[in-house]
Amino acid sequence: MSALMRTSRFMHRGCASFLAREVSLKSADHTQLFLRFTEADEGRWSYILLLDFDFKPTKLPGETTADFARGLARATRLHTLKVLNARTWTLQLISAIRDLPSIKCIEVRQCSFSGWDLASQLPLESVHLGHRTVNKVLNPHMPSSVPPSVLHASRNTLTSLTVFYWPLPRAAASEQGEFVFPALTHLVLHAGYWQALDAEDVAAWPRAFPSLRTLELSVAFRARMRSPSPGVLHLALAQWAADVVRHRGSARAWPALDRLACARGDVHCLGPPCPVRTLALELDDADLPLLDVLFAAARPARLEAAFRPLRRGGHDVVDALRLPGLDGVTALALRVEFRCRLEDFLSPFMEWLAARPRLQGLTLELRHPALFVAGDELDTIAERVCRRVLAGSPALPLATVVVGGEEQRERARVRMLRGGRRVDPGVWREGVVDAEWGDCS
């Protein structure tokens, strides 16, 4: 690139604009080198579309901070800003960011309670407020949710939100009237054990996010129920669902969702679910008795299910897959951790697969503690399973099989077309519905 920049003024300018589109600064030295790069032509600031500030600006000398803040004022096309920790940003830098109306996306990897100002006062389209470990016992006065003022300026523009501190629309409503994000379609919610969560909060989500299409939850919901007995847990979840419906005023949260992804047990915090096109779940023994109601309401076309070690191995998985709500599944991504012999899992699974003519895409990931073998042996096992899956399915055009040990980093991955021809795992065949893993955790 540097050789091209020296060939002509036109190439110099073109290469500079390419280099400056996405800028990642990981230290004070990186920042000073970038400032030297922009000194040659201050117009280079206007090339920046993404700026990743991956260190604490407090490590910058005061003069460098001032120069960088002045340069930011010229970054008139800056669209995405990523920072490590907003708390370490000086008022000078925050003021420079607030004066850039072109910024639409902000990501704060370690969001401290005093650093939310970086995302406020801007009409943003995407906000990611990352996780920072907070000990609520040692810090009892720490707030347990994102202050409503942080997102107030983005209420009508925000389409994607990821938060690791619980937003409470119910609390916000008392301060600023009805707190609604009419354009929000993608929501990722994470919460710690110490954060408050009740049925009235959950019931407020459909009113706060009426256009939601994708929801990802990791809220340790079932752990809060503290009901080790399956019977007691079933009663507790039934009462919770009734409370959510009572506060919500309707049985369904949304008319439908494109994607719902939940960690273990978290799907139950929504109360009665709505129809879901893609359902991604982590499941274990405690979930199995509750799946019939869930699948009957969701009726997904794509299912991504990660089964933790189960007592009955393959029979537990197949019993879940045979539930009536899964009759319409056309793409399946299945991750199974099992303790039985491989054949004890495959036999009941192949019986189920033979009766599924509508299935058009399958990804099967098998994890077993006994599969600590060499990579070439893993590949042989994966290929053998893949051929067997295609031979036993009435219509499956393509299958992917991943095999490995429970803790083994190296895993064999085989993708094969009907007829036995292997294809590269990264190659997609037009017209084939494949089932690939989303983020289920």
C-alpha cells in the first residue's frame, strides 16, 4: 500500500482514504502515529467511517488529547464508534463526539455506571453497552439498571440495542411518560443475579419495543426461581406466566418474532411465547417437561438446540424433537453433549430423521468426553456419520456434521451433499436451506 501511495497524487489520496476508513487505536503510540498521518492532510479525518478506541484515553498526554479532540471535529463521516471504557474519556473528547451528528452506532465494551454519557444526547441507531463486573454486595449503592436518560435521545431512531444492565421501561415511564422505542427490531438483554426482575417488568417489554423482531436473553431466570424439584419448578413457572399475562393484558408478547435465542431456562421468563421463525435454545433435563407448551406456541421453522448432558442420551433428544410443535421445522442445528455410546444416540435419531421429509437443512454437532482422538480419526467419524445421516433422510439435500471431545478444541467438520460428495464447509450451494449455528448462549 505504501508503494502505491508513492506512485501518484491520485493513488496517494485513494490509498489514504482506504486506510482511514476503519481506524483501530490500541495505545497512545498508535494515536500519535495516526495524528502524524492526518497532519499531512487534515482532510483524512473525513475518510473515517469506523473508529475503535481500544485503550483508555487517560493514558494520552494532555496535548495529544487536545489534538485528537480537534481532529474529531473534522471526522464528519464517522458512523461507528467503539470504545473500551467510556468512563476514561475526558470531557473534551466526549464533547467532540457529541458534536458529530453522523455517528449512528456506539459500542462501549466495558460500560461503567458513570460512562453512559457517551451514548446520551445523540440520536443513535445502534447501541451496545458492554459488561463490566460489579459486585452489588460490596457496592450496594450501584444502580441496577441503565438510567432512562441514556437512551432518551435515541427513542425514535434506535433499531438495535445490547445491554448488560437491565433497562426498566416501567421505571422510566414514571419519569418521562411512556418509554417506547418504536423502531427497535433487535434486542439483546443480559442481567446479573443481583439485578431486579419481576413479571411486571417483563410484561412492559412488548409496549416498550412494539416492532421487535429479534430477541436474545441471558438473564439467569430459572436460577432465580430457586425450585430444584421439577414439580415445584413447573408450578412456579405457571404462576409466573399467569402474572406476566395479567400485567401484559394479552397472552402473546408480540404477534411474531423472527428469532428468539435464550440461555438455559430463560425462554420461560417471557410467559406464554409467540410464534417464532427461528428458535435458539440451550436445554437440559429440567427443561424437557416444559417443551411441549413452548414448541406448540412457537412453531418454529428453524430450530437451534444445544442439549446439555442428558440422563437418557439420544432418547431424550428424540423425544423433544417429536413434539407436535416441531412438525414444521425445515432447518435444524443440533448440538448434543452426551455420555452414552455414539450408536445409542444415533439409532433413535436416525429413526426420527427417516420420518422428516420436510427437513431441508441439518447441522449436527456431537460432543462426547471419549472422543479425544487424533484429528484424522475425528474426520473419519464425522464423515461416516454424515453419510449415514444423508442415507437415512428421505429428502435432505445437504448435511453438516461436527464431531469432537467435550473440552477438545480441535473438532472435525464435514459438509456433504446428497450423493456423498464433500464440499468445503465455507461454500454455500444456491437453493439449499442449510442450518448453521447462531448465538445460542
